[in-house]
Amino acid sequence: MPDVIIKNGTVIDGTGAPRVKADVGIKGDRIEFVGRVPAGADGCKVIDATGKYVCPGIIDPHSHADLTIFREEHPRLLEPLVRQGITTFVGGNCGMSMAPIGDKYKKPTSDYLEIFTAMDVEKEIDWRTTSGFFDVIEKNGLIMNAAMLAPHGLIRIHEMGLEQRYATDGEIDSMKNVLDECMEAGCIGMSTGLQYFPGSQSDTRELIELGKIIKKHDGIYTSHLRSYSNTLGLAIDEIIDICRTNEINGQVSHIFSIPDFGRFGRPVRAVIRAMAKLADYWVPSLPLDIDTRKQLDKLDALRENGTNVGMDIMPTTTGFTHLLAFFPPWVLTGDKKAILKRIADPEMRKKIYHDIVNGHLIWPHVEGNTWSLNLFKLMGWECVRIMSVVSEKNKKYEGAHLPAIAKERGRHPFDAACDLLVEEDGKVLIFESIARPEDNFTETSTFAGIKHPEVSISTDTILMGFGKPSYLFYGTYPKFIRRYVLDKKLLTLETAIRKLSGLQAELFRIRDRGNIKKGWFADVLVFDPETIAPNCTFTEPVGTPSGIDHVFINGRHILDEGKLNADPLPGRLLRA
């Protein structure tokens, strides 16, 4: 006899198959039946899903919730994810996670992690290995399921520190041993952050060698690419080369494209911002997603020939990262003290400013002023808004525009950014957008990825309990379903639900999840198409979605008509 029956709903099973009217029974942590209620199934809890859709719980393929999941207060911090229907997240993205932490380069590792977490890593973390990290997570319990990627950035620091050079053969062999330990502990693959230091200092040879360990464990290779600008195609070719050589699955992290307009950058950006304002009334029809479409066609052809490389995309025009990522890689060598000393020094500032203004985005972006994440050059000083700081005196700047901060301080925006980094001990997170955040014009650049059946949808969650969050952390999936599926009709609901569940489970090899199927784990979402909405915006990012009526994680009814019951914690660490 089932414990719960969800009756009279319309089931969209996560495979892309047409919707069907069916009842769903849950017993223990599994789905007991899909179809008619069997005879004798009386006395259990019944949920009437008339007029509603029953589908798999959402699998978020690109999250940084692993930076929070080990904390005792994580159920409160990550509650917004459950409320929007997420039952599983993939963590350890962009080459960063909370392990491994080697003794040889412990201080550089701590500095690297503190930029994002604002934690005193050396005092607050007592594990060193990925296995130890996972043991702590499982001991404390999880509000949702988590699958983890081994972080290339930490593995590189583990063996080389923050060196600005290619790895030697011996160092690559050592990295392979560390990666093997991470995979043995249960990681489902490895992630890279190739625009970020120190991942930016790796070469394709290093990554192909590490791919051999991923192959050994039947894992996936994911990559925040080396470039999202004029060499985007070469960056995607690199991930293809790594995956095809090792015969492994791959994933391009949060696809987007920022063209390099060269010496015409300032006037072109002015036109884009004018178009963005005009789009409040009329959206100009221009092919802003042409670069993405070109790369999607490339991956479609590759998939037909047996190499499976996917992509994820965030339904937003406003990204977020740390402010140090806007600086040339040579600035970021050594420990945090050395980095901030360079940024504080007036003569060094002149050199940094020169490299930003005069940088050339030349593949493979590993030295001098050739790095591809030169966002100040690509998007202008006005692209930055402050997401979070740690000092009380600068809290007033959270949400503020960098040019406005510079004007208040009587400084150039570059100097204002440098001053803020020095004052905040390097711990400054920022939003970036080429025009006004979430404008209707630049939004069209996301449409190719949003509607493509093989591109998954992600949140890029960084819920740390401080600063101004992105509204994506509260409403990514309700926004995706409401705006792009039900209102704009860019894709069918069946395709959309597969993009949120079955697609990720297949690509990342997350077993027995992502489908509404007899015998599979009962990660189940019930939503109302009439009322589903994110109820949050960029300017008002904290909100509770409507229409997400019921969420089950491993059979536990954690969200019931808006009421969250996370005791006991229902999530599991999904070790490979």
C-alpha cells in the first residue's frame, strides 16, 4: 500500500513524452505506481492534483550550494531552492568547492575560498580530503540531494599553489592522483573554471590527461569556458577535444556570449543601452543569439556522431562573480596579501589599468593582457553592481552601481573598484550586465539556449546568507516556466520539464532520478500552471514563488501547499 497518492493530476514524466492523466503513488522513498490507483490502496494520504502538473523534481546542473550545504544553518539558507522545486543540485562547479585542501598550499587555498565564502577557512574547516568533506555533509544531513564535481581549481592549487604557468608532467601526474581520490570518494566528474585563476593557467594537454581519470570512473567533464567572447568557438572546441579524446560526457557551463567590439566598444555599448531602454515599449528584432545558435548547431552535429556535450543556461541577462575576476591573471598570483598589495600600489594600478584598457583577447588567454574575462574592456566600467561586501561601512554599496560609487568618492570607477577590494580584504562579489539588468532587448540573446531541447537550465546559486542575492536563487524555475513556456511559448511544457530533470539525470548519470517512473526515487514536484510565478525581480530579489504546491524529496513531503517541513532532512549525497 502506498504512503501517498497524488490523484487526478497530469503527469509530465521528464522524458519529453506527451503528458498523460495519471495518478502517482509513493511508498517509502520510491514511486510505487504511475497510472490508476490499485485496488485496496486505502487509508493513505491523498493529494488532489486536479488542474495541476505532476513532474520530476528539478535537477539544478550548475550550483554553488556546496559552499553552504555543510553548515548547520544550511536548511534555512537553501530553503529558497526547495521552494522553487529543486530536489537535487550538482555542486563543485567552476573548478571550486570546499575540498580537497592540501597542507602544502593550505594558505593559498584558504585565500582562494575566502573570496567567495567570506569564511576564515583555516579556522572553520577541519577536513582536508573530499572524502572528509562528504562525511561531514552526510553526518549533518542535507535539505536536498547533492551530487558533487571534483574542482580542478582546488586540485591545481593542491599541487602547484597559485602559479602562473603550465603544469609539468610530474605535477599533472600528482593532480591525476588527487582527482582519482576525489572520484573514489564519490564525485560524479570534474569541473573547471578556465576563465578564473588558476584554471586559466592550465592548457588542453593538462585537461586531457585529467580526463583519463574521469573516463576511468565513467564521470563527466564540465567547464566554465576559457572564453565567452570572440574566441567562444575555440573554447567550445577545447571541451569537445577533451571529451572526444577520452570518450566522456561534457557540459558547457552557463553559456552566453559577449562580443568584442574593439575600439568601437564605447559607442556600441551606448547603442545597446539605448535599445534596452526602448525595449520597455518595443523590442528590436536583432539576432543577438547568433553566436549561441552557431555553437548549438556544432554540438548537435557532434552528438549525432556519439560525443555528448551539453550546455546549461541561466534565464537572465545579469551574471555574477567576484570582483577580482575582472583583473589580469598576473595580478592574482601568490597569496591574498600579495594580490591586495599589488592592487593598493599606485604604480601597479597604472599597469593593471593599462592592461585592462589595452588588452587583446588572444587565444589561449594565459598570459599578459590577453585574458578573455576582461569584462571592464568588453562591457565598460558601468557593467558592475555590488552584490556583497563584508564590512559594515560599505554595506550601503550593496546593490549600488560602480559609477555611482566612484562619483560619490570622487574617483575613477577603476580606482573605486580597487579601493573597495582593499577595504574589503578582497571579498567583493558583483553583478555584471552590459545594459540595465533584465532588460527585454538583451534578454533575446538567451532565447536560443532557453528553447533548445539539449540545453539545461541552472541557477548558479551562491546563497551565503549575506549580501544582495540574485533573484535566480529564489525564482529561476518558476520564471522559466511562467515566462518562457506558458507566456512566450518558446518551447512545449514537455520539452521544458525534460530540460529541468531527465536531461541532467541522463548526462550526469544520476541514476533512477529525473523521471516519474515506477521504482524510481520519489523526487516529485506538483505545480499549478495558473498561478506559477517567481514573485521576485533583480531589484526585489527575495521572494516566495507561487504555484509550487508540493515537493517530495526521496518520498518525504517537504513542501506542502507552501508549508516547509524539513525535519527530518530528506536529502542524500549522491555519490557516484
